[in-house]
Amino acid sequence: ALLRVAENSLPALEMADSDRVEQGQLVFAFGSPLGLDNTVTMGIVSSPARQLRPDDAMIYIQTDAPINPGNSGGPLVDTDGRVVGINTMILSQSGGNEGIGFAVPSNIVANVVEQLRRAGRVIRGEIGVTVQTITPALAEGWRLPQPWGVAVADVEPEGEGERAGLRVGDVIRSLNGRVLEDARQFNVSLYRPVIGETIELEVLRGGRTLKLAVRVAERP
């Protein structure tokens, strides 16, 4: 939910760039665990981009900062007091903190907030292709120069990817100049552009490097 507060000049926390969060970084969690208001706990970032399932488009910042029921919705901040994520859930066998907590990264939060302000709903982008993460075994079989990256597994007929010239088997090296390491990173990167915006992909095809301009469409 996005709430409007009818006040001016209220203090607010700055949003950090969650893409720059690093493993081992010190963080603080604020909230009301078990109903105890204004509680702060400290820990480190266990993983800056944790997926709960392989190739899941959603990622979380995993932390061992103690998070318990009642922390959800509170900020996870760095040592400069900037919000790196919003605490959202824990994995637990006991029902309490076991050192495995998750926060929605600040960049995803900021994107969702802006979409709610602009359109009143969350809009996801796509380019009409299905991608998969390149594994070392796949790279060896395809004789690729690197054992990581993103391969195009399927191209939707008459989709934006096909119109731009993407083909099955293409290896996508970068999106708008940003190197892509896996399929999750590719899918998350499509959340950010405005619908109708054109993105630039660097593609490896049969030893040739191509640059393709692809229009982002709204996911049904």
C-alpha cells in the first residue's frame, strides 16, 4: 500500500542502492518484534540476492540480523542509516528467529512505489522471450567463452524480442551496458524500464557480437 501523509518537511530515511549491497556488510533491522516497539537488532548481510527457488525473478537480501514476527515492514538499514531493504519474512523451524531473515531490496521497493504513484498498480515489463542461466556444462557444450550468462531458450512469435531480431540460442551478455550473470538478473532488470522504453542488449551469436534495441512491453 502507498499512503499519502498530509504533512510537509517530515524527516525521512534515504534509500540506498541495493545493487551495491555486499555479503558480510553490517546492517540493522528496526521494528516491533513480538510487539516490542522501537527495537533495533544488528547483523550482517548473509546474501545480497537470495532466491527462494532457482531462477525465481524475485530476490531478497538475506540477513542474520535477528528478525521476528512483528519486524515485517520495518527497514533494514546500512551503517549510514540508509534503507537497503524492507524486512518481510523469516525461515524458521521454531517460529522465531534462527538467523535467516529476508528483506525486499530497496531498488525493488523504490520501483514499486514509483509505479503505484504513477499508475496506481504494479506493472511488470517483458520482451517476449524466455531465458535460462548458462551453467558451466552448458557453456562447455556450446563452446562459449565464459561459463556464466543468459541464454535465450524461447522467443514468443510476434513479440518484441522477435521484432528486434532475437533468436533461440542467443547469449545475452548485457542489458543497457550492465553485464548479466544469470536469468534472475535479466528478469529483475526488466522491472525497471518504463513500458514502451527501448533497452539495448549486447548479444553473442555464433562468434559475432550484436547490439539489439528492444522495446519493453507490459506483461499480461
